[in-house]
Amino acid sequence: MRKSCFTEAQIIGMIKEQEAGMATAEVCRRHGLSPATFYKLKAKYGGMEVSEAAMLKALEDENWKLKRLLADTMLDNVVLKDLLGKN
């Protein structure tokens, strides 16, 4: 997945600007992003504070690491079963 050029704090700041009454088109123009991207970010980060976004990022990273460990373990099991089945 492509890394965003905005930090979580910047994204939350943009959302708060829009919620404070600034037009969505104006927020998008000022920060240089498309309305579709803005609404996608708003769906993910809407209603969050910066600390909650940081916690979300930490949980996503931990989840990725656990999925990677599970995949490696499952691959090892398949290899061991193949070796034992051929003997």
C-alpha cells in the first residue's frame, strides 16, 4: 500500500477544518488532494483524535506482523508435512 504524504495529525486537522464549516472543495484545494481522497480519509479517520489515530496505526502494524508470523508458520508446517510424507 502506498504511504500517504500526510501524517495522521494533518489528516485529522483537515477533517476538523471541514467539520468547522469550511467547504470541502476549499479544504481539498488548500491541501492539494482530490475530494475522493478526502472522503476516503474522512471515512477512516473521521471522529478520531491524534492519539487514537496513533493507536490505530500501532494496532495495524501489530496485526500485520502477526499475520506474517502465521503465514510463515503455516508454510513451515506444509514443508514438514511434505518431507514426512515422502519418506
